[in-house]
Amino acid sequence: MEKSTHVRYGVLGFLSALSFILYLDRVCISKAALNIENDLGLSHTAMGFVFGAFTIAYGLFEVPTGAWGDRYGSRGVLTRIVIWWSLFTALTGCVYQFSWKSGFRVHIPGIDQDLSLVFDSFILLMIVRFLFGAGEAGAFPNAARVLAHWFPLRERGMAQGFVLTCSLLGGAAAPTAAGYLIQDVGWRWTFAIFGSVGIVWAAAFYYWFRDDPAEHSAVNDGERQFILDGNPPASVTDHHPPIPWKIVLASPNVWLLGGVITCGAFTAYMFMTWYPTYLQKGRGVSSIEAGWLSSLVLAGGAVGCFCGGYLSGWIVRLTGERKRSRRMIGICTLGSAGLLLGACTQFESPVVTSLCAALAFGCAQAQQGNWWATVTDISGKHLGAMFGLMNSLGVPGAFISPIFLGGFVDWRNEHGYVGRGQWDPGFYVYATVLLIGACCWVFIEPTKSIVERDQPR
């Protein structure tokens, strides 16, 4: 047989860069939060709703954009996705403080009602972040499709783990990079700089990538056969039957995997939104140090994600079965994360606290490759839509998380608490949620299809 080319690793490189940029643009707002609050006159509670606007759009658009990839192919869909979110990343920096009121009143005998519509910087910032979230929504469902078509089963766990790791590396780079850029050019130009990166990626990807390996001029017969070996992926031109929604929505796996992802998202979005502010306001560190320590925590998540991808594949190969192995990985990783997150409030040193938080986040993210592999195995031909569905079930956790902590801190402040007294008790809530996620893995059936009735995968 002809020696295989390695074009699939170029595909992996593009997807890894995609996930890096996605989290770079998503997380940079956490470091800019205090600057935005000061410039636009927002409270922590209001800023929590700005963070949450992103997650609502992300959840609403994941299933349709995943389904678009199933129907039309991921090349064009991913290109449009990245251009869209990059534009709204840049537009985040264009929001200025203003307030407009319509002055509309209703005069009825006995009633003089003010029905004025208020449109201000808070509402505009919410709209921009909502549209930003709509753009990012389809990235991972379509990335999952691309990996399923370009990698054989034996390499897919490694590839999934690498893509997820690069996303968290992008998140880890964001606070530090944003901290220095904000110091040099201000928070508005920082968003413009971050937004420009995705435009370059989109142009290069559309020029080079093809949905089907057989259509890529650099792929030889040896690599095509290697990709098909063991688990032939469906051609992007194959007929896709309608999604069997009755079977899907009746599957306990859908809701349990959705529960796992919402528990993980609840904690992840705390780190990606409020952690730099916690370090500055709760721990009294400088802006630059807060950026470095926040990057440390997110880097811990990246390391955990990378190791978890290999751990999942290694344990499944070692035991020769998926059901108990994937359950065990999920229970141990999320359970450890919950215990470590509760412990991190016991340390006085911001550095030691952040190291403990990094370990907690690393354990939480170590189960992501395991989760992704499980979803891939049980979704059949509807992988894009099913991945989008189950990932979107994480939206409640992602949405509530920043609003909860912002409101909690403001509430503690109203009751006279300061510094760590405002922030630390909230961490116990996050630790408890992670332990609930670990319990969900006890009941997941990693070999049972969610799109075929009574058919194990």
C-alpha cells in the first residue's frame, strides 16, 4: 500500500488554532471586566448579565449551526462562524456610555403611565455579547464533525483531546495578553486586536480545507484508507435521515450528559469571567498579577484536558471496554475537582490558592475528552446536531454562573462583608455542583445510542 500522507494533522492544526482563538476571544472580557464596569458604570450584578448574554445565544444556536454542518458541510459553516464572532469581538470595544429614553407616556383619565423605553450602554453591551455568542455557537459541533470525517477511531480521542486543550490554552493566554494590551492600548483596542485574528484564520481555512478527505488534492490513497480503517465515516454527501427527536429526547443519556456539561460549565465560567476580579478585589493583587494567576488556573485546565484525552483512550484500551471505564473517569475527575475547589479557599497566599484552583480546574477539564468521546460514540449520523444539543444543555450552568457570583458578591457587600468575605463562600457552591456532576456519571450508558432505539454502539 502507498505510504500514507499526513494531511489530517494539518486539519488538526486548523481546528486547534480555531479553538485557541475561540477561547482567546471568549475569555479576554474577564480581564477587561473592571475597566468596562468603571467606564460604563456597571455593577457586578449587571456585568454578570453581560457575561450571561453570551451563554444564552451560545445555547440557542448550537443545535441549528451543528445541523447546518451535517447538511451543508463544515467548511463554509465554520468560515462564516469565525468571521461573525470576530466582528462582534471587535464591536465589544465600540460600546460607549450613553442613555437614551423615548419619553413616551400614556394619558388616560385617571392614569398617567410612563412607558418610556430605555436604551443604554448596558443594553447595547448585552446585545453585542449575545450576537458574539450566536457566532461562537457552532464551532465545536462542526469541529466534532470534521474530526469524525478526517480521523480514524484509533486517533480520534487524541485529536479531540488536543483540540480541547488548545481551547483552554487560548483561555489561559487571554487574561495575561489582555492585561498587557489593556495597559498599553486600552480595553477597547484590545477587543479590536483580538477580533482581527479570527478573520485571518477564516480566510486561510476556507482556501485550504475540504469537508471530504477524498476531495483534498494533498491526500493520497494510503491516507484515505487509513482514515476509513476500523470505523468508516459517512460521506458528507450521504443522505442524512431526519433526526429521531422522540428517541433522542427520551434517552436518559442525553439529559445525564447534559447535566455533566452544565455542572462543568458552571465552574468553568466562574474561572473564565470572575476569577481575575476575585483576585484583585478579594485577594488584593495587582491587575497584571491577577492576569498571570488567572492564566495559571486556566492553564491547569488545559493540562488536565490534554492528559484527560489520553487517559480516556488509554484506560479504554487497557480494560477493553467502555462502559465502566468512562464512568470511572468521569466520577473520579469531577469528584476530585469538587474537593480541591472547596479546599482552595483555605489558603492565605493568592499564589497557593490559584495553584489549588488550577488543580481543581485541571481535574474538571480532564473529563472533557471522555465526555466528547462518549457523545461521538452514541450520536451516529447526527453527530453535529447531537453534539450541539448536549453541549447546549450546559447553557443553564454557563448562564447562571457569572450572574450568581456577581449578585452574590453584591449581596454580601450590602451585608457588610469585604474582601474574601464577599467572595470565598461562593466557591463552596461551585464545589458542590461539581460533585453533583460526578454523580451523573454513575448513571450514564456510554455504549447506548441516543438516535437508535435499543441499539448499543
